[in-house]
Amino acid sequence: MNVIELQNLHYRWQGQSRDTLAIAELHVMQGEHLFMRGASGSGKTTFLNLLAGILRPASGSLTILGQTLHSMENAARDRFRADHMGVIFQQFNLLPYLSVREN
């Protein structure tokens, strides 16, 4: 079963003249592991934010666990993310008096 499916995915930051990301096709199966690396500014965080539904693609399709996140309403997308994903942000805006789980 594919847990992530991308087809002709494009993302461009507002005001930019070219795509930040352009992925023709990607399929990630359940249990598969990926390693992502690249230079600063190459789109790694943008890609992760697209997968988490934090950003919406300009075009193409992005399916996570059979759900098309960019077509969901904000509340449904937030609920899906809360139920099925774990996100650790680069800027650790964590509360020091809470445990990792509580944060």
C-alpha cells in the first residue's frame, strides 16, 4: 500500500519566478524509509510542509494515506494531521516545563 503518492507536484513561493519544487512522481510504500538531503534552500522543508498539509501545492496531486490533503478544509486537514502525523518543527517553540509528549 502506498502511504504517499505524488504526481506532477509543483510549488512556488509567492513572488518567485520559478518552482521551488517540481516532482514528477513519487510513491512511498508502507514500511519504506527515506532519507532526504540537500543544500540550504533546496526545498527540503517546503517538501515536508507540503506532506504535512501545512502548505498547498500550486498544481499536481498529493495523497497521504489515500487522502488528498490540499482539497480538505482547514479543520479537516488539521484533524488528519493530528490523527496520522507527527511533526517536529525546525524552530523548537516548545514549552520547557512540558514533556516531549505533552508538547
